[in-house]
Amino acid sequence: MSILYPIIIQESIWKFDREAWIGIFSQEKSNSGFPISSNYVIYTGMGIGTLLTGILIFLARIVDVSLGTVRTISIVQGRVETAFLLGFVEVSVWLAVIASVMDRVKEKPILGVFYALGFSTGNAVGILLEDRVSFGHIVLRIISPQRSREMAEQIRGLGHAVTTFQGEGASGPVTELYVMCRKSDLKRIVALVKCIEPDAFYTTEKAGVAGK
């Protein structure tokens, strides 16, 4: 009887939630002589159906949260159309996820864990996505102690406006070059700067609304 009892439990779990892993595990343990109650098996069992649902919730949360992160950045940078489109898709996905989770999370608390993990991962993915897409403008500040004039001419030759300011550094006079450019052009400009003056120091910051 100790062998047949978990088999009956496993069959009930099969109907309840397909191939419950804990049901298979309980059968093996009972064959070894360890008793397991049916309540424990049904409460902790996470079958293939629950696992697939959790993965879908996890992936959907990554999509809507990462879109929300990019949407927030778009609002800060003044891209109204992009923010509108991303907001529509984000809320649509979020509603679909909520509809799937709220009715089942009391029966299967593990779905709440997938939901939370998707939210946390989505924030990181959104930041990485924004860096990869490389849209928007940034402000590039270059500190040049020697070859600022040549550097400014070369950058202007690439089609970017350059404003220069005179300053004083620890080792003497320096020139600051203020450049507003697209994020996608940053690597090319920095490569040019390092080619002209390898010791030049530069910083970048995100620009808000860029206009003339």
C-alpha cells in the first residue's frame, strides 16, 4: 500500500496540473520507504503547466517594464511620439499579465515570484536596451590642454557644432570644447579626439530637449 498510495496521488496531480515534478519525486521517495501526504504533494507541486505559465509571465514582465524604462527616458528627452507608442504597448502587455496572474496567484504563489523576477529583470533590460538603441542627444565636454583648435576644426568638419571656453587647470591653461551630438555619433567623435590628443579628458551627460 505504501507504494500504490503515491501513485494514486501522482495520477490526481497529473489531472490537476499535468506532470507535477513533486509527484514523480514523491513516488520515488515512497518506494524507498518515506511517507508523503497528499496535501503536501498538491501544495508544493509545480507542474509543466505552472512552469510554462511562470516563464510567460516572466518574459511578459521583462517586455512591459523594459518598455516603461525606455518610455520614461523618452519623456525626459522630449520624444512625445515615441513615448506615446511605448506607453500603449506597455500598458497592453501589463493588462494581459495582470489578468493572467491575479486569478491564479492565490492557488499558485510561485507565479508571484516569476512576476517579481520579471519586474526586476525588466528594469535592467530597459537600461541596456536604451544604451544599445543609441537614440537621443548627449552633451560631450572635452578638456584639451594643447590642441583644442585643431580638435574643434575636425569635429566641426564632421558636421557638429563646437563651442569653446577658456579655463585654468592644475598644470596651466586649458580649453573646454562643448559639443552637442547624437548618441550614435559619440564613438566616432571620441575616437577622433583620442587620435588628435590621447591625453584629452572628456565627460558626457544626457541632454534634454535639443533645439535651435
